[in-house]
Amino acid sequence: MLTDHTGSYYAASANPTPQRPPLQGLVEADVCVIGAGYTGISTALFLLEQGFSVRVLEAVKVGFGASGRNGGQIVNSYSRDIDVIERTLPAPQARLLGEMAFEGGRIIRDRVQRYGIQCDLKDGGIFAALNAKQMQHLQAQKALWERYGYNHLEMLDGTDIRQRVDSQRYVGGMLDRQGGHIHPLNLVLGEAAAVESLGGVIHEHSAVIRVEPGERPLVHTAQGQVRARFVVVAGNAYLGGLIPQLAAKSMPCGTQVITTAPLDEELARSLLPEDDCVEDCNYLLDYYRLSADRRLIYGGGVVYGARDPANVEALVRPKLLKTFPQLADVKIDYAWTGNFLLTLSRLPQVGRIGDNIYYSQGCSGHGVTYTHLAGKVLAEALRGQAERFDAFAALPHYPFPGGRLLQVPFSALGALYYSLRDRLGI
Ligand SMILES: Cc1cc2nc3c(=O)[nH]c(=O)nc-3n(C[C@H](O)[C@H](O)[C@H](O)COP(=O)(O)OP(=O)(O)OC[C@H]3O[C@@H](n4cnc5c(N)ncnc54)[C@H](O)[C@@H]3O)c2cc1C
């Protein structure tokens, strides 16, 4: 079990990883990255591959945040789909973002192969429809993705989906053959090892407490400073108020995950015979998959404002049993919560403060693929190729109505509305 992590199944089954000492004293680097989740580590890796010197400062441990706690589902595109982006941005920029929507998954597969990362990568993801309206939506999504040249999708009718998911809940679904799943913490730990293999330095227990802007910004921790040409802010939902300009237009939200005891082989195979991962099409969605040691990892629910719920198992177990009543007697071994960052549009918040402080955050629930792409796009921008970065930065973002104090009630109201819609199937 890795200490300092949340009490997750992932921490309990993490690959061995070194202790990384805190930053001490003043050091220089081309780039200082704040946060060692997928966004920070992916950015660091792309930068190192291009010859930059990089220091990563992590408040707790590599993968402490959402990247080490998530459902492990490789979901293509963004939390809001390309059609929303097409309605938001001028055509050339929307086109660029649409073309990038499938790149993050390819980056993950490339990283896993190139650096030999052991993270149980499996192909195959299912979007499961609970009603006819959601099936229509999936048909439209297939047509949309195919318009961008993505041809790995297959519609599943009620009979097809039951051959891949042993649940009576779904009227059908869509299989994404280039979706899939990973052990999320082992992915980021493997990427961190790749960073170090290229000469990057990662400091754990090195919370950034202040960023002093300037021609060469100075990034402060309790015991040290990094002077850098560029700063990349990748603290996402765990950043707090470090960069006040970023806080108003985003809100941390918690989502909860439970993990069963290992299932016997026959039962596991009966639930998900093709070992796909599944997410349903509700706004407040359920997501699940099997682990490599045949546990069911089941997530669902959102707590606005990222308060930790007292009893995660009590919150998520009923959802699991609604999908798989045949697991009524199965023991839950792990239960945890993690925070993702929501924006009002549910599209990522990307940009630059002054000339040299860059950020990417707020991918609003679906971030495993996007954060890997973000690393590439940020690294391009730091090299002076900002066309793709600028397309993301053009996405408009708005403060949550009522400001920080009212964010939670406002969004909880929104969630209530959407959950009612989910339940009524409208
Ligand atoms: C429970 C859960 C399930 C999810 N499931 C899925 C899924 O199945 N598929 C999917 O696509 N997406 C999923 N997501 C979303 C996805 O995990 C995130 O979008 C993604 O991991 C965000 O990565 P990140 O690097 O931006 O942020 P994080 O992984 O949260 O990393 C931020 C890091 O910055 C550090 N940090 C913050 N402030 C400071 C500071 N001042 N100084 C130094 N370090 C700092 C934190 O300690 C943390 O380690 C899920 C999220 C959660 C919480």
C-alpha cells in the first residue's frame, strides 16, 4: 500500500515507486510544473522529449489527485462533445478541437508501449443507454465522431449489449473499440518514471504556496524555490486558491468509487465477458469495469463542492446492485472519493497568465484522455507552436453565478434538474 494516497484499491495494488524528496533551496529549470497528475506529468514528459529541463512540484505524491483515483476508463472526446464545440467556436478552431478529440487515447497507448508501463491496459469501452432517447443520442454521437474520421464504433441493440454486460438495465449502447481501461495510478507512476528516465526531477511533499510572476517567474514551496522560464499550473481540483484568476470559473466536485473483493472467475466473466469498461449515458453517470484481479470497480454519484461523503459504500453500493443484483452477497473491500474540476460549459479551461504561466484544468469528469492531450498541446505552445493551444484557449468560460460562495447550491440545483431528467428519461 502506498502511504499518503487515499485508501483506494489502486494505492493497495500500486507498482513499487521511489520516495521523491521535497524541494530544498533555490533551483533553476526551463519549466516548473505544479502538480503531478496526468496533466502535469504528461506535459513534463512531452517537454523532456523535446529537450527542456523540467522540475515537477507535487503537494503530496505522484497520482495523489484524480489521476490516481479515477475509474480508469479511457473515454474518447471531451465531457461535452464536439457538436457543442462546433456551436461555440468559429469553424476552423472547432475543427482543430474535433480532430484532437481522439488523440489522448493514442498518446496513452503510445506511452504505455514506448516506456513499457505495466498498467493493465485493455481495449473496449461501452456507452450504455438506459432509454430510447439515449440510444438516439448515441446514434448521433457515432455519426459525429465518424465525421471526424473516427471509425471504431459499433451500435449495440438490446440483445448485443446483454452479450457484453450481464445487466437488464440497458436498451442498447455503443461499443468504442478504441476506448478501454487502465490501472490509473500505475499509469501515472509509470509516466513519472519515464519523466525521471529523461532527466526530469519530481519533488513530492512540495506544495506550491506562491507563484511570483515576472520575466522568470519564481515558484515557492515551504522549503525551496524554482526559478523558471515557464510555469505550468496542473493542480486541477486540488489547486485551491493558489491562482485566484482560475478559481472563479471552476468548481471542485467529488465522485465516489467502490471495489469489490475478487470475484470468482466464472462470475467475473459472466458480468463482462469481453472485459469492456462501461459508463451509462446519464448526466450523473455510473461507470464500472473489472480490475486485472477480477474485482468490480464501480463509480457513481457527484458531491458538489468536493466535501467527502461520510459513507461512500452506502452511497455507491445501491447503484452497483441496481445494475448487478446478482452481486448482493459480494463484499466491498475499498471505497474512496476523488475530486474532479467542473466548469460551467464542462469544457476544459486552458490559457496563459501573462507571457509565461500556462494552465489546463477543468475537464469536468472525462479527463483521462484529455489530460494526456493537454500535455502535448501545452508543450507545443511552450515551443512557440500555439495554434492548437489557442484553439483550446478560445473556449469561453464564465464564473459560476453568485461567485464562489453560491457555487455549490447553484450546481446542486443543476444536478437535481439533470438527475430528474435522467430518471424520467427525457
Ligand atoms: C473518482 C474519479 C473517477 C474518475 N473517472 C474517470 C474515468 O473513468 N475516465 C476519465 O476520463 N476521467 C475520469 N475522471 C477524471 C480524471 O481522473 C481527471 O480529469 C484527471 O485525472 C485530472 O488530471 P489532472 O492531472 O489535471 O489532476 P489531478 O490528477 O487531480 O492532479 C493534480 C495534482 O496537483 C497537485 N497539486 C494541487 N495543488 C498543488 C500545489 N499548490 N502544489 C503542488 N501540487 C499541487 C495535487 O496534489 C494533485 O496530485 C475521474 C475523476 C475522479 C475524481
